[in-house]
Amino acid sequence: ESINPKKIIRLMDEKKDKMKKIVEKLSSLKESNKYEGGASFFEGKKGVITILNDILDEKKELWFYGSRKRAMIALQAYPDNFVLKRAELKIPLKAVMSEEDRGDPTMNDKKVYAISKMKFLKDLNQIATNVFLYGNKVAFMTSGENLAGIIIKNNEIVEQQRKIFEILWNSAKK
């Protein structure tokens, strides 16, 4: 004997109600669990793109040091999309980039250039990890074969990375 189709709908509604309650509980747990620090690890292309999206979502001034050229090899066109999206969101950038990044067409886009301060350092050529400082977070991202990244939310680490950035900024060339 077959089941009345209305019973299936009722069962689905019950499951939907249960799921709603679970989602509400998870949401309240997430709210009560807001931490002052911590680290999140990401792997692969999707993981690294998640980090770039977190930077865009934060909408805070971005400080960067590393090599865009290496990231372009690892992520194909995505870094360009990120740079243009950053300009669209009017997120200012202060960057120490590898000398081999000089003349990068995306970075010279009018909208991008208007909100970006860039200097170049030969010592960053071929560097395989990029560092992003934004808000109260620092993200480290590899550009090699095994893409990975980590976001650290810790004031002491962010402060130390800002000091390292300043040292690089002061020794870089326009």
C-alpha cells in the first residue's frame, strides 16, 4: 500500500521545523562564542579564496607584503578580481611588493591606483608567502604548489607584523 502524499509533506515540514531549531541554536552558540583571538587554517584554492573574501568582508585598510606575481601563478585570474573588488569597495592598500610586480597592469588600473600606496623591494622577488594585515587580523597565504593559508586574530601578532611591515616599507623603493 502506498503512503498518502500529504503525509510526506507533513514529514518534510516536521524535518524543516527541526532544522530551523538546530540552525537557531547554532546561530546563538556562534554569537555567544565570539572569541577575542584564534586562528583558522585553510587549504587549497578555495581556502585561499576564502581568506581573500574575508579581507573584502572586513572592509578595513589593507597592508600587504609579498609577491603578487607568485599568487597570480597559483590562483590564475583571481588576484585580479580581488584587486578590482577591493577598489570597488574603496578599501585602501599600503603594500610592499616584490620588484618583479612593478608595472603590474591591474595595480595600475586608475581606480586601484587611486587608493593604493605601493613600494617595491627586490628581496621579495620569488617569495612564496604573502602577508595581509587588516583590522585586527593577519593572514599568511602560500603561493606555491600546495596552496594554504591561515588567518590569525591576535593583537600581539598583528602588532608585530605591522612593525615588520614598517621596516620593509622604510627600506622599499617607490
